[in-house]
Amino acid sequence: MIDELGHKEWYQELKGDVDEVILTYQDKRGYLWDRVNPVHIRYFKNNSCDFIFTNHLALGLMLMSNTTLDSKSIYLSLTTINVNLKKLCYELKLASVNDFEVDVHFSEYLRGEILPSQSDYTKSYFFVKYKDLAKKVYKWFETKLDKEKKEIFSPYLFRMTHLDVRDFKIMKSARESGENKRKAETDAISNDFLKIRAEGGFRLNQVRHLRQKYLEVIEFVKANNSHLPFNFSYIENEVRGDLSKQLLSFRLWDKPSFVLFHSDKFSASTIKNAKARRSTFSEERNEYFVEFLKAEILDDETGEPIEESEGFWFAPILEHQLIGVWYEALSIEEQISEKRKVLEKYGYTKQNSEKNSCPFKSNHKGLIAQGRFITKSQKYANGILMNVEILYITTLFGATMLDVFTTSGARIGEVAQIHLGNGCLSQGSIIDKETKVVKTSYMFRAIPKGRDESEVFYIVKDTFDLIKEITLYLLNVHYKDSIPSVKFRYQNKTGKSRKDQLYLFQLHGKHFDDCAFSSILNFICFGLIYETQDFKLVKLKPHLLRHGFATHAVQAEKLSKDVVAVILHQRDLDVTGYYSQPTQSQVANDVAEFHTSMNTQVDMMKEVLRLPEELQDLFERQKEISGPFSKTVGGTCVTNKICPTKLACVGCSTKIPEPEQKHELLDYLEWAEKSKEFYEKKGFNFDVMKMKKTIHDVKVELKEIALIEEYRRDKEHEPRIIIRTP
């Protein structure tokens, strides 16, 4: 056995830290530690050894790893119990396990007498995890061990507690606090949910234009052997009616030209290398970049500049150098405090907090970070130095993520699974029997949370186009060859693993991890400021966008909760109900409409009950005429379930509006307005209300189409370069 254990990595890792009887325990299938995730072992080795509960945690980890629990659940239990049990032991000054009076100490802890600064959620979550693991270990102890083994393992059992967290106020308080916070944040974004998605597209177009002009200027400079720096500008927002035109001015540099132009700022050896174009200045390692000089708003009539503006939404991030672990390079507290205030202004750190948050730390090469040369040289520039290629690909990834979140309601773990291999991305099409028009629907497959098999998530053509743009960039620009199959890295620290694939979200041969996904979303959403009704800033996060999607679908689009549960891939309708509860603003609006409807004196108390035969007949008829990819007024139906709105297609969120069918909605709007006038003359108040709702729904869809049209125009627009002589 000693020879066999000598070849076990986990044994070599934990030998001397964990009792031998725990390490060498076997069942009919072999050593239980063979089935413990190496990631969990690494965490345990680094964080749980030399602790009075080390053996207890080791036994718990071993047993959890031999159940049906997924790796993330095991990791959360391990880390939660380890961190909070250590804090509790330190606070109580426990010298040994025997000093831990489980019911007394937990009772004081849950009442807030011990570690009062911890949140109710943290306390209740820790207690529930501890109690659950203690039960699991005790059950194994009672059912799997004989009398002799019980005597050996009894010192390593977590003490059982007879307390019930429901008897303490913190459980209800923690739940209500979390729910109220989520609904307050959802309320803040609900009215602008569609605009959030559109803004991602507009921001991508802005960076697309910058990259397009940047590449054109490089070609011009090379073709004409022009001297650097080279000044140029172009006009932004020429085709957008909702924003003023801006003149954006830049200066093109490369590394040698920047050093030689600012020769008084660099060492003699650096200047010498720049002149000789060697080391970091060689052709292989040289790179072009731009200096953003200013943005000026132009007068609509004269076309002359009238005032300066920010220009790019991400300008403050670069100007204040907030990328990565920004505070490491600072030694003066005033400088750190100043940058902290900038992050506070945009909702990335709590008010008056002394903690340094790093919302733009991607930990991934080629994302957000502008490169060492640009970062160190920024202090010598008059404007803001920009690595255009990095800004472009970061924005492209961010806009794509935002588009998927807001069109499918998918979780970030599901979006991370999108890959370019077989069985993920696909299109469905159907030919309309009357018009012969071919309609296409777009989708991707991923394994939802808590499932074992992949399921379908519906997206739109614009999202597919973004995925195609990423694919072409990776293929032709980044890798200049085939896209590699890479290891799945999202939540890899929890031990979660998936098959190696041609994952979409990758750069430099590595799939994005949690930090990369979070920082990209922070980047694309920077400056989109929303406030709760008590004036707290709201940060856009994937889970908040999921709540926003559910709320929009149920409250604004009147989709049934069971259909939204299918779209969100949720099994529990109660959870869907929580996700889609009306916000305070929506309740206020609905109450106003309800009061209006009461004044119509229509008898709404009568309820028509339908027989089961009628319901079955309705189901069969709808089953025949509704379904995926059906052409309908102003768009395409993509639901694969029974029609949620009884064929009232206008205003249904399972329909994707199509700009090509805008004329159908305009005709429908004209009919609805004429019908409303007719019913008003006849005094049919209830029918007037229905037509008002129809008119509202048509106008909402027309707004959605207008956003799509404006985005596409902005995408196709090509700004004209204005070359300026220095």
C-alpha cells in the first residue's frame, strides 16, 4: 500500500497535514481521495492546513467529492466553511476542537453577538453549509463504518447542531435584503433595457470607425513614406440623429517616433535603441498606436467646432489609468484616493470605501490592458494614448456578450460555452407557404445550470453577425491560421471542467476566465449609470441583465411565467416568479392604468370558465399554427412551446422584430388607430382600452426596429479621414 500511495499526487500533497486514516480510507472502488478534484486539493493545501479543524475539513471534502454534488457546489461549501470557521475560531480564541460549543457559539453568532460586522447573508449561508456538511459526515459515519472504524473516525466528526436558522431573524432578513436589492436594481434598468443592448452596438461602431481610420492612415503613411507623428481626424455620429456630430482628432505614432519626439523623457540607451530600431523598437516588436487629442462637438448648421466633449465612453478609464491593479504603481495616498473617487463616481466601488476595486483587471493578454510601452509612456503625452487593436477586440467581445445576455437571458456560464465546433451554433429556416419567403432563426446550444445535456438558446441575426466578426478576427488577424481548441477556463478555480473546444471567447490560446468576462462587461458598460430609487448607483452585471430580461418579458411583454422559465432554462417556476416580479415603477404605472380601467364601468368580475375539452381543442389548434420560425406581423416567432399570447403576436417577446417587415407594423398601427376612433365613437370603452394596448405594443416594436435600423446604418457608415498638417 505504501508503494501504491507513493505514486498518488494527492497523497504526496497532503501527507503530514492530514491524518493517515483519512488519507488511506478506501471503499470497494478504491481510495476516496482519487475522486477529489485536484483544484479542491490545491485550495485545501494552501488554505486549510495547520488549523484545529484541518482533519474535519479533509474528511468532509473527501466525502463530498464522492457524492453527486458538482464541483462548484463542493468548492463553495469548502471555501465558505473554511473561511468563516477560521474567523469564528479566531474571534472565540479556540485552542482546540473541544472548546467549540457548537449550539452556544452558533447561537451567539447568528444573533450578531459574535462577528457583528458580517452580513446576515454571510452568517446564514455559512451556518447552512456547516450544518449540511456535518449531517453528510454523520450519515456516512453511521451507515458505512463498523464499530472499530467508528472509534477511529469519531474525533474528526463536525459537531452536530440542533439549531434551526429559521428560528433566527437573519435568514428572513438576508433573503429579503437580497431580493429587495435585486428588484431595486432591476427597477433602475427596466425602462432602458432595450437601450442597453443598442448602446453596446453603438459603442462597437464607434471603435470600428476608429480602427478603420487607424488602418487607413497606417497604409497612407507607409505608401507615402510620411513622417511620424501624423495628425488626422474624422467626423463621428454623421448618420445618428440622436447625437451631435463630433470631430475626433488623433496623432499616429510608433514606438521609435514617440521616444525620439520625447527624447528629453527617455534614457540615452533607450534613445539609441530607438534610432537603431533594435530591441523593443525592432520591426518585429514595433507597433503603431494613436494619441487621442480631443473631441469637438460641431454646429449642425455651420459644421464648425463649438465645444469640446469626452469623445469615447472609455476615455476616463485610460485617462486615469484604471486598468489592471492600478494602485500598485502608486505610493501617494492622495493619488490612490483620487482614482478611487473616479471609480466611485461610476459605481465601481462603494461610497467612501477604503478598498481598492479593480473592475478592469482582465488577467488576460490582449484584453483591455494597453501594453507596457503605452502605459509607461502615457505620462509624457498631451492626449490619451490608445492601442487601437486591443480596444477593438475588447469592445467586440463586450458588445457580443451584452447582445447575448439581453436577447437570450442566458447566464454567463452558458455564454462562456459558445464554441465554433459542431453542435453549438446553428440556424433554422422555414418557407412561408403563401409568400414563399424564407425566414431564418439563430441559436446556440449550451448546458444550462444544473443540467447534464445541452439545450437551445435563441439569439438574433445581429448577434450571429457579431460572432462571425469575432471568428474572422481570430482566424485572419489574431491567429493568422486555424483557431485552436482550448481548455475551458470559466470558473476553473472551482474545479469545473468542460471538454476542450474552439471556444469563441478566447485570445492567445486561452479561454477567458471569470475575471476576463467580468472586466470586459465592465468595460463595454462603463458610464451607463443607473440609480435605484434611494439613489444608489447600479453596476450592470450578467445576473442583473438576466433579471432585467425576465422582468421585461413578463411585465412589459406580458409573457407567461412558464414560457419565460423555458427561455431562461429554469425548472422552478417560483424562481422565475421571483426573477420577473414587477418593479416599483411598473406597479405604480399599472395601478394608474387600473384606476383608469375602473372608471370605464365595465363589469370585470364575471369569469368565463372553459371546459377541459375546449382547452384541449385550443391547444391542438395553436400547436398546428404556431411554432419556431413562423412568419408573423412585423417579425418572426421563435417560441417552441404553445403560443403564450393566444396568437396576439404584436407585443409578444417571443417574436423577433424584423426591419424588413416594418411596413406590416405601420399598416397594423394605422388599422389599430382607426379601430380606436371607431370604438370611441360607439362608446365601447373596453375595446378602446384593448386598441390603446395594441397601439402601445406596435410603437414599442417600431422603436425596437428603429434601434436596429440605426445600429445597422451606423455600422455601415464610413467616416471620411481629414489629414491635418502638424
